[in-house]
Amino acid sequence: MQNIAIQVDDLKKSYKKLDVLKGVNLTVEQGSIFALLGSNGAGKTTLVKILTTLLNQDRGTAIVNGFDVASQPAHVRQSLSLTGQFAAVDEMLTGRENLIMVARLRHLTHPRQVADELLTRFGLTEAANRRASTYSGGMRRRLDIAMSLVGKPQILFLDEPTTGLDPEARIEMWKVVKELADGGMTVFLTTQYLDEAEQLADRIAILHEGKIIASGTLMELKKLFPPAEKKYVEKQPTLEEIFLAIIGKKEEQ
Ligand SMILES: Nc1ncnc2c1ncn2[C@@H]1O[C@H](COP(=O)(O)OP(=O)(O)OP(=O)(O)O)[C@@H](O)[C@H]1O
Ligand SMILES: [Mg+2]
């Protein structure tokens, strides 16, 4: 089982009388991008919190990077990083200061060097010495992800990484995530956007009413549904294509 990054078996979690996770099973391969889809309140954040040791499950097991989240939380924590649904950036600090702070917290030997490398990689060098409060939503998200990469985690959890971003910033974020996975990192992301999962994920799972109701590659999921009816009509551009054309950006795939 060396190539398994995350293994979840019959995971259950309730908040008092509210049964949120009712027996979740999933497997994530190392170096892949796994997308967990679900509507508001489906339990995505709850599952991410359990996998990142922020919350205890009621029943079932979760193995992350070979360690049990319930009995070996410290080991689990060492191998992962979480970019939560709400950014962890300190608005009063500059981008560089935010990164240096995280590098110091993780006891790295060259915090400034680590910060500068990440600033370059995420295109934030010019804004490095400005307070994060002056950053756009997309820049803040990038800084947030850069902060979570300090210390080179093996698994990156991204809880709704593109919610609230404009289409341009979303595509930029997708590019970053793809590059990380190409570099061998396992990425577990949650999203409410079908197109995001379609663009990014090697495997997709749909969480609904406490269980994974479908999972597989995009092709496998498409096979679950009858083939689309063929109609000979002019293809209308999507709103996203129109938006990008107007602002003069081409979608990079
Ligand atoms: N600490 C808590 N106490 C009680 N109920 C909670 C708690 N945290 C979450 N819930 C409830 O559990 C359910 C699942 O919440 P969760 O945040 O995991 O959903 P989600 O899929 O991440 O939703 P969203 O897409 O809105 O982020 C919701 O009904 C929520 O109200
Ligand atoms: Mg959530």
C-alpha cells in the first residue's frame, strides 16, 4: 500500500443529533489530485478537519501518509498542510513577513530564503513588501497556498481554494495546483464547482447525505450517465469564455 496517500474506511461523524458523515470510504493515490464535491453543508470541511487531525471522528478509520489520524496525529500533521476555507493570512503583515513567520514557526533554518523562493514561485515578489491587507483576493489566496507549502508537505489539503475568486484568478490557481501535483505532491481539494473538478482532478468523489454516492475518474463518472443527446446547434460560448475574451486572456490548458 505504498502508493496510497489517504485511506478512509467507514468514517462517521455527528454533531449532536446531526449525522454529517454516515460511513465515508475513499482512497487517494500518492501524487494525484483528488476532488471532493458536495453542496453547502454536505460535510466536506468536516471530513477535511478529521483528515488533518483538527477534529476527531466518531467511528471508522482514516490513514494519512501511513499514519492513523486518531492514534498518531502528530505524525499525520508533519506530513500535511491545510489551506482552509478562510484564509490564514495575517493582514497586518507583508507577504514576505507572513512567509517568514510560518518558516520560523516550522523551525526552518533559512526562513528568509524560503520566503523569497516562494514569493518568486507565486509571482508575489513585487508585492512582497506590501501589507497583505492591500492584496487582491487572488493574491491573498496565492500567499495562503505559498504559506502552506513552507516546509514541503507531502499532502496538501485545499478547502474550496477558488471560492470567491474571479475567473482569471481561478485559472491561475488551477495552474498552481497542477504544477504541485506534477511535482509529486498529493492534493486533496474540496469544491462546489463541477468545472473545477473537471479541470483538475484525477479522481472525483461526490459527498451527498453523509456518503460518497459516486467516485471515479471523470470518464468513469460520465459513463454513469446516458450519452448526451446529439443536437446540431451553434455552440454558444460560455460566460467564462466571454469574460476571458473581453479581458483579453486566453484560457491556458
Ligand atoms: N461545530 C459544529 N457544530 C454543529 N454543527 C456543525 C459544526 N460544524 C459543522 N456543522 C454542520 O455540519 C454540516 C456539515 O458542515 P461542513 O462545514 O462540513 O459542510 P461543507 O460541505 O464544508 O459546507 P460548505 O460548502 O458550506 O463549506 C452542516 O450542516 C453544518 O451546519
Ligand atoms: Mg466547507
